[in-house]
Amino acid sequence: MKRAGQKVVAGTEAPGTSQTSKKQKTSLCSSGFGESDPCTSMDWGSLPHHVILRVFQFLTLVDRARASSVCRRWNEVFHIPDLWRRFEFELSQPATSYLKSTHPDLIQQIIKRHADHLQYVSFKVDSSTESAEAACDILSQLVNCSIKTLGLISTAKPSFMNVSKAHFASALTVVFVNSKSLSSIKIDDTPLDDPSLKVLVANNSDTLKLLKMSSCPHVSPAGILCVADQCHGLKELALNYYILSDELLLALSSEKHVDLEHLRIDVVSENPGQVQFHTIKKQSWDALVKHSPKVNIVMYFFLYEDEFDAFFREETPVTHLYFGRAVSKAMLGRIGMNCPRLIELVVCANGLQPLDDELIQIAERCKNLTAMGLGECEVTCRGFIEFVKMCGGRLTQLSIMEEVLIPDSDYSLDRLHLEVSKHLGRMWFPDMMPTW
């Protein structure tokens, strides 16, 4: 890259170059109006600030830092506040991680010169405790920040969970107290606790709209209830099922509370048979939907087959269901009976019994269903076509592995795709198992 003030010249003629050759070169570097092409002679240092700023926004952080050394003008643009509203700190240990860590000198420069400009900040750390502690150290220094969005992302567990709760809470408190305008927070898999949530609410209750805090074992139902009671602008909430309660749903359904748009619930069991899942009353679900009729209720299940007893025995207004482990035919039958608001269903695994009856019941009763995905399951071609016929063109997403479909006397796989395509109103093929 040329330094500002230098001219970029198209080339230098060798001795003896003919006039004809010179004319050809001139014509190649001129515009239709007979003027020289700007690229042949340009003072890059004289570009307007807003143009350089736009270019910098497309560069990676490393390239941006290199470009800032071209000239004084480019270095000035490098420090314009607009360029530092969004930033991702990447922290890793070179010996154990593929992440490219943000250079320590740059981190200190950002803290010194741009802490009060940061608005959308994320920390991406590897699985090491050292990286998570380094992230906490940076958070502790953001005393002049005005952050609106904060994300703490672990590329692999345990990371933040290995940091002492006191250190983590102290660092997070600095941001919670000083920002005053936090609207979006993603702090999954962290040692967040109830006192930290109270600090968050005390300083940002009027601005908080999104809170994602799944897998935060130190947060109790009382802690999240505090958020629901006081953050009346909350639109999106993600949490573990153990925190979900009738009291929480009723708090989110109170007249003073703004309509919730998304509620994500992770239902996870690491050790089969050791967790007893509670049941949420139908009246509590009904209150939430009455208050927020358009709310999306998303549930991710990572349970073993014998742990589903507490779910879907009564009508449940869930809209999106994802099963990461095997789910029984009986459970799918309950979904067909008691989930009339269902929009999307993904089943990663099931037993070796065809799911024809269950899918047909879901198609019949779940009138809003538009997306379906099936992994390690079995469905006869006849049953699958009946399911598609009942859903019709409203199935905008249909992802079925070819291995799921069992040919029968009426339909081969070749005929199946034509029949399904006809009912969907578009060309459709089953997914193929990738081969390596």
C-alpha cells in the first residue's frame, strides 16, 4: 500500500517505445470523456473522511490497524468514534485454540481511547480459564462505557464457569452500573447470580429488552422473577426450564408488562433419572398467551425418553419444538393432541416404529405448522404423503432424511418426491446423508 502523497503511476515506458504504443496505453487509462482515469494518479491521503471511514468498516481489525499507519489522515479516521461502536474481543490461548486473539496492545488502546464509544460489545473466548479471566479483567476496566449490547460467548465449555463467582460478578457489575442503557444481554454458561441481576435491574430496567441466560446455575427463580417484575420493556427471554415457574409466567402476564415476543426454554438433563421436572399449569400458559397473543414459545429438549412425563399432558402453547435426543411415539402423540400453536417441529431421533399416525395427528390438529425436520426416525412413504397432503403448501420447510422414508407397495422413493412436490406446490427431494 502506497503512503499518502505518493502518486500511483500506471507504468514507465522502456527506451524506444513507439508513439503508437504510447497512444494505446493512453487510451486504456482514459475515460469516455477524454480525461485520465483517477486510478492512474490519486492522492489517497486526500480522500474525504467519510469515504475512508466507509472503507475501514469493511476491513478486518488487523487490516484496519495496518491501514491506520499509512498516513496521519488515515490514523485520524482509525480513531473516529463511529468505528468503535461495535467490537468483538477475541481471547484465547495460542497453544490450545484456533481463535486469533485480539492483540493486548490494541485492547489497552481501546480501553484508553474508546471505552466510552463502545455500544455493541461481545467477548469470544476459548475453553481456557485464563481467557475467561482476561475477559473479566477487560470488563472491569469499562468504567466509562455506554454499552447497549453485551455478549459473553464461550466457543467451548467450561470457560466462564471456571472463573470464581466473585470475580465474574464484580466485573459484570461494572458494566451494569455504568452503562445505564443495556438493551440486549447474552450471558449463557456463566456464574451469573441473583445479586448481579438485581444490579442489572436497578440500573437498566427501563432499557432491557433481551436477556439470554441459559445454563446459569447460580440464578434462582426469584432472581429472574425480579427481572420480570421490573423490566417492563422485556421482549425476549431465554432461560433454563428449572427457572420457569407459574409465578414467572404470571409476572410476564401482568397488565404493566409489555408484550413478550420470544420465550426460549432449554430443558436439559445431563444425568438420566436424577432430575425431577416440574409441571407448569395450563392456567399460567393461558395467562401469558392472553397477555401476549403473538408470543413465540420455543423449547429445546435434551432429555432421555423416560424423563418426558411432566410435559404436554395438557394443552401447551409452544410454537417451536426441537428434540436433540430420542423422543417416544407417545410423546409425539401428546404433541399432536396438546400443541395447537405449533409452527415448527424438529425430531433428531426416535425408535424403529413408524411415526405415521403421530405425524398425521400433528398435521390434523396443528394448523399453524409450517416447518418439519426428521432425523433418525421411520415413516412409511404412504404415511408421509398423507401428512404432506394434509399440510399442503403451508409447509415452507420440510427437511427429511432419505433414510427415514420406508418404501411400500404404493410408493417408491422416486414416485414419492413427485407426489410430495405436487402437494407442496414446488420441487422437493429428501435430504441425502452426506458421505465423507
